[in-house]
Amino acid sequence: RTTPSYVAFTDTERLIGDAAKNQVALNPSNTVFDAKRLIGRKIDDPVVEADMKHWPFAVVGDGGKPKIKVEYKGEDKTFYPEEISSMVLVKMKEIAEAYLGQTVSNAVV
């Protein structure tokens, strides 16, 4: 079983994985995917510039680094791609702990 690397921001909550992917058509500008493609790149990287043309969410520069801009609970927020990836990893940890019935402190991804 896989968890899609999607994070969605709504007026009331943050959705991660399947829940985020399932509502992308209703909330495209606030549903983030492909965040890993931004990690370690600059905002003016040709790969980033090309990718941005295909994404429904906004990517802005912060000191040359890309940040993802979304509306969350009625406010504009920006997140580094590492933060988005971290949200997915935290969700995966929670799923593993619920399945195993114990705390997970070491994992290989």
C-alpha cells in the first residue's frame, strides 16, 4: 500500500495522502504534490520554471529558494518543500504506529 505525496489545505483542515489526492479537483490551488522536485533547487532553476507551468498551486521565491503558497484556514501561508515532505512523512509514521500498536522511532523510507 502506498501513500500519495499530496498535502491539501482547506478552510478547516490539512489533508494528507489519499484524502488530499481525492479532493484535488475541488481545491487545486491549495493541493500540493511533487514537492520533492523542488528540494535543493533554486526558484530560477529551468526545471522548476518548467514544472511551475504545470502545477495548479503557486510557487514563490524566498531568497532564491522556492516556497509553496497556499490558502489555509482563510490565510495565505508559504511552506518550503521540505516542510510539505515532512507533513507526508509524519502521516506515514502515524499510520505505521496505528498499524503496529507501538511507537516507531527508526524507519527506512
